[in-house]
Amino acid sequence: MANVGPRWTTAATQKGDIVVQEKIRKEMTPEQVQELDDLFARARVAQRVIETYDQARVDRLCQAVAWAVANTTTFHRLVKMGIEESGLGDYASRMNKRMKIRGVLRDALRQPSVGVIEEDPERGIVKYGKPAGLIGCIVPTTNPDLTPAGNAIYAIKARDVVIFSPHPRSKDTTFETVRLMREALEAEGAPADILQCITRPSLLVSQELMRRSDLVIATGGQALVRQAYSSGKPAYGVGAGNATEFLDETADIKATATNCMLSKTSDFGSGCSADGNVLVPRGRYDDMLDALAEVGGYRASEEERARLGSVMWDAEGHRLADTVAISPQKLAEAAGFTIPDEAKFVFVEGDGIGEEHNFCKEKLTTLLAVHAYDGTFEDGVDLALQLYEVGGKGHSCGIASTDDAHIDYFGRMMPVSRIMVNQPNSRANAGAFNNGMPMTSSMGCGTWGGNIISENVSLKHYMNTTWVSRKIPVDRPSDAELFGDFYDPAMEPDGEAKPTDAAVTVS
């Protein structure tokens, strides 16, 4: 298609705080400054092209870039590259993430994004999809391949352009992933610069990228997310995770243990959604411990638990990076003991819930803590609430139950954005082919987690929307209907208030 049509976006993002800009630029290397300048210049050119594409064109480009990285042969190479480069993650389970790319593509293809995207004749509303513009995407070291692919599919569908900032520890893998998608764009006659990647990443470069972009999508630690929200640009970030599985008296113990294993072992527990804790009724506690052992868990002794604690947290309770996302065997080795080769994860008995108890916090590795609760189901929920006050509020939890009343109560009480019922958290809450959660690699955690949304970041978050409104028959209930028992006609001496054009027009 010819490069014609309306300009949906502008270079308004270039008008940032000059003082901040100059400070950051002075601290960056000349090469980093030049690279960013070049990337933004090329992105704006590509932006003016992609914003003219019709629906069929962007859908085909989404398919092209997805296949370029999600086919088994290529993804195998990217996964191997990422694990070798970062030293983090598990090959077998990370390969499953190519299915997540398929899920994102499925969701993207099923939704309109160009022209009219929704009509509501009864309300006289027509909505039009428009690009968000230039997106700065911050890529985590644990997902150097999946995150760029998922971001790219949604961004292209929305007719955006993207500049990726990789984590320095896995930058080559991210760069290769983006290179493959750029080749796919070129093969389809589209500008490769729709997708670009920083080759000299640093914290300062990421900050400057976020400051210049029209929209920021940041996946990473809390410090990064806070920087995204302080960039002065609209931003989607994620809160800290500490996924917990909660069991009631009706839970299927064996099935729940399997779900916990699947969630805990996925990519060596690197994700925020990987189960960190299990809360079990006291009367079923021993059965759960036995079930976890049956599905491949190694039960650490009290002495081994103490050793694990010393290599996972420092004296102030801060998580140590050396034991993040490693195999259970390496985790045990770091703690000074050995476990069988066939062990899939390590579990410990919880030593309490509170800031002073590290094992109830986010772990980001192949270790699970099991806690018993006494009393009623409601007492157990109270304990779960205490746990989320320590960490992970806003993110996710799961419940194992067949009692609909319990599930409803849990849904009403828990301060999280996602609750998975009888499912493995890390394989379900970011979308799965057997649930209705939107497919994503980024999850908002609401105001609980310091985020603007409490949803899975998906296509609608990559778009602007124009609402076109037409007049409809008057839809105004009577005052008696509106105010109910509070309505007193005696307080309206001139009769019920009647709208005028001036009264109902809102500027």
C-alpha cells in the first residue's frame, strides 16, 4: 500500500523535560546516544508506513513474525542461546513458551484493530482503532525470546512500531529474536524498522528509551517498573509476584500437587507466576507433603531449610541473585547438600508468615514452601491475606476447591488480579488454551502492585480508541427512579427538574 493516509501519531514525545534529557544524555556514552537517535529516527519513518496498512496487511505481518520465531526449529535455537547466555532457565519447559506465542497470535487475529473495531447501535457508539505510536519495550532476562515476540505481534496488529531494550545478561538472544522478525517483515515488503533492538543496553539507555517513547511496556523487577511509571509516559508494568496455591477441605490433593509441580518447575520457577507457597488445612497437611514428594519434590529437612535460607536471602531479607532460576540440584549444591537427580523441585515446611520469615516471600527458583492453617476456611483465607501483605499483592494466586461458595468467597477477598481455579498458576494465568485469560507475557497488578491496570496486557492496551457518538432517544430515568427512597417531591417546588440542552451538555 502506498504511503498515504492520516497521521495517527506525532513526535510529541520528543518534548520531554530538557533538563532530565540532557542529564541522561551526558551520562550515556556517545555511541549509546547515537544509536538511540538513529533508532528513533528510523522508527518514526516506519511508523508513517505501518499506520497506513489495512487489517489484512497487519494480520499477515503478525503471522509472518510469529512463525519466524515460534516454529520449533528456530525456537529451539533461541531457547538454547538464551539459557547459555544468561545461565538461567530450563530448556524443556522454556520450549513450551513457543505455544504462548501461538496463543498471542490467536488472540490478536480474532480481534479487529483497523477502522471500526466495535459498534453499539443502542447507545449510538462506534469505536475506531488507532495506533498508540512508538512503544519502548523493556525485555527481562528470563524471557529474551517470548517477550519480544508477544510484544511484536500485538504492536504490529495495532500498527505500532517498537524499540526493544534487552537485558544485558541476555541481549544477544533478544537481538537475534528481533533480527529474525525484522527479516520476516522485509520478506513481506514491510519496513524492517517497525521492530528494532538496542545493541548497547544499560539502565540509562532504558530510561532514555522510556522517556522518549509514546508508550512503555516494562517487564522486569520493581525498580524497573517504578522507572517506567516515572518516565513521564504512559506505561504498563507488572508488580512483584508471590503466587500462592490455597487448598480447602474439598481439594483434590494429588491433582493439586501436580499443578504445583508444573507451576514451580516451569523454566526453573523464574516467572512471577510460579508457585512460591502452598496453604493447606492442618488436617490435610501431611497428605499434601506426601503428594508433593510423589510428584517429584524433595522434602528438605529443617537443617537443609536453614542452609537454603542462607543462600537465597541476605541478612536484611533481600533475595540473592545467584540462586534465581536454577535447577533444584544446583540450588541444593549451593546450600551445601545433595538431592537425587530425579528431583524436580525442593519443598520446605513454612516457618511462619511475616516480614521476618523469608520462606513466605517470592522465591523465583525451584523451591516451594508449604504452610498449614488452623481453624475454618475463612481462617485460612485470613492467613493468605497476611501472606500477601508480605509480598505479591495484586499479582496472582490459585485455589484448589470444588466448593463454589468457597471459590466465590476467595474471589471476593483476595487482593490479586488473577485467581486460577484448579490450574497450575504459571501455566494458566497468562492465558492458556483451556481457559479464557488473554494470552500475554505481561500482567498488570492493579493499584495493589502499583500498576495502572489489573488485567493481562493484551491487544487493547497497544491501541488508542476513538469513540464516535450519535444522538439516541433520551435515556433519562425519573428522579423517583434515580434517588429511590431519598427522593422527596416537596424539595422540587417547580416540579421535577427537566433537562435543557445547556443542562445536559458536558464540555
